Amino acid sequence: MSKNYQEIETWIVQWLVETAGVSEDSIALDIPFADFGLDSVDATDFSYDLEEWLSLIHISEPTRRTP
């Protein structure tokens, strides 16, 4: 099932509240993540978590190297 804009926005806000420990009232979606004290590791986690929530992650067999 695809998500609409409002569902995605709500998820992003909840993720920021849980991860950055900021209040929901202090979040504006046009503020850079760095302003919430998040770093590149947090941004990577965000990307992964969002992909997982949106069901965009497809687990596949790892690429095998041939000798």
C-alpha cells in the first residue's frame, strides 16, 4: 500500500522526535537535519528506516565474487 504525503510527513516528524529527542512542536520540515543535531550516520539510518517503512527494501542475495 502506498503512503500519502501526510502519512510520510507524520512518519518523518515521529522519527525526528524519537531520534533527535526534540519536541514535535519544534519541528519544521524545511529545517536541515543537522539543525536537530543529526549527523551523516543518522541520515543514513533515516534513509534505511524510511525505505523499510515504505516497503522499498528488497532483500536479495549478495553479489558473489568468482575466484
